[in-house]
Amino acid sequence: MNLTKVLIVGGYGTVGSQIAKILHDRHPTLELLLGGRSAGKSFPFTSTRLKPFLLDISNLILSPMLPMI
């Protein structure tokens, strides 16, 4: 089965982990990438469809194609 990837920024926090759980339970075709500054944190729940995604904007290099916000 091909899973659709969804990045949840702040996926280890209170709100992000609740969003991850709801999406996980309601949409079995999603692979959830939990974005956070620390890759060593434990997942909010256990599933083979959860993947860590290291995300630290202090080292972010924006592409010239992206608009500055």
C-alpha cells in the first residue's frame, strides 16, 4: 500500500500529538512525519506509520523560489 506522507510540525507537543493521534485513527493510508527540533524524543503513541522528522528552523536555508514571510 502506498501511504500519503503528512508532516505535523510540532508533532511531539501536546496539540501536535493529539492531531497525530486523530489523523492516525481516522486515516489508515497516512504516514505521519512528526516534526520537531529533537529527533531523540519518544513518539506520543506506538505505530509503524509514525516517523521522526528533524526540523530546526534556526538552521533553515530558504530557497530563492520561496516567498519570504
